[in-house]
Amino acid sequence: MDPLERELKNALRREEPSGDFTARVLARVEQQKRRPSWWSRWFTAPGLRWATAVVLCVLVVGGVVYQREQARRRAEGEVAREQVMLALRIAGTKVKLAQDRVQQMSDRSTRRN
Amino acid sequence: MTSDIPNPAELVQTADFAALVREHQSMVFSLALHFLHDRASAEELAQDVFLQLYRHLGELKSPEHVVYWLRRVTANRCISESRRRQRRPEVPLEDAPESEAPKSESDPLAGERLRRMVASLPEKIRMVVLLRYQEDLDPEDIAKLLAMSVNTVKSQLQRALVMLRRKASGMELER
């Protein structure tokens, strides 16, 4: 170790902070313990409390309205599906009738010849 | 040095935290003091470090882990504080009041001059010097603490000594 390094060791020796350092740290720890967490401050701050209540109400009402709208759309879809099925069944019956008629006519003309 | 201190995780709710502060306050405070060269700011920073320690005690596994954690957090905070001061300069080093700390070495003026020279080194190099000469750490331990390679630490120590010698010879010429 050269002289400069020895001098550095000597100059940079540990020093004690002021006498009440520990007490001040502990006071700040106590202060911090008493301080409520950010979420409890959020719910207890007067202005924010009302804003939070309004936001929650809007969310709940919005959720209910959304659910009802979804149910209404599902019911409408079901009715439309049933109408399409009925229309298909009617159309199928009509086609069958037309086919029978054509068949009968063709049978009759064959017999006549 | 740390063997009498109980497991940090057990200290969270007890007054033994005070013993932990007393045990390590000179290390944390001196790192900050020699880095910032300002007693009031060093006390403030050291208090913040211990407050942060209190919040993280549950995560620290052993007394050795506490020492490592304290050195690492103090080093990072000192560097951040120094950068913050550079962005918003307060009192230039030359105009800053002399440290009120008692100096016990044979030549108090030389010691103070050396501390001021160290305080004027670039941040990372300054912290490497403090960990080496105040805390007596090996380059390997310093490298781990500051997330650097061992070679970088060794070269920064060499650079620091060259810079300090140059500054010292400049001062000699001025006198």
C-alpha cells in the first residue's frame, strides 16, 4: 500500500452521525407506521370518496344494463332462428307438393301415349 | 461485527431495530458524508436508507445480507442524489462550508483536503474509492455491490489514484 492509499484510509475513516440520529430514524419509522396505506387514504379522502362511490355506481349500473342488453339480443336471435326454421319447413313442403304435381302430370301423359 | 445482531426478519416489530440502526449508522452515514461532503445531506440520506431498510427487513435473510443491502442502497442513493444535485446545483464545492466532523489524524488539513478531492471525483469512481478505503472491501466485493466487472473496479481504482495524485500536485503548486 503506497502513502496515498494510507492517507486515503486515514482520511476516509468512519464517522458517527449526530447523537440523536437513531431517535430521529425511529421517529420517522413510527410516523410511517401511523400513516395509512394509499388505498385506505384513497377511500377516506372526502373528495375521492364521493368520486369512488360514483364510479362504482356507474360500473354496477353499466354492468346490469350490459347484461340485460346481451340477454335481449340472445332472445331476439332465438326468435329469428325459429322464424327461419319455420320458413324453411314451409318452403320444403311447398317444393314437395310441386314435385308431386309434376310427377302426376308426367305419369298421366305417359299413360295417354 | 454483526454476529450479536439477531436475524433481521425477527426485528420488524421490535425495538431491536434501534440496535440495528446504531450498529450500522456510522457505515451508512460515513459513506454518504464522504460521497456528498455535506453533513446535513448525509444525515438525511442515511435516515432515508434506514427507513427503506425498515420496510424491507422481512426480505433480508441474515445480518450479512443487511450489511450488503445497506451498502448497495446507500451507494445507489448517493449516486442518484449527486446526479440530482448536478441537475439542480446548490452550493459549489469550493463555497461549501467545511465539514464539522472531528478529524483525528495527525494533519487535519491534509485529511480534509483529501476528502474534498475524493468528493470531486466522478460519481462511480468516488463510490469505488469509498468502498475500497472506507469500507476496506476487495475489488470483487465492490464489483458485486456496484454491478460492475472486477477489472472495471480495478481500473477505476487506478484512475482514481492517478487523478488524486494529479489534484494533489496541482494543489502543491498553487500553494
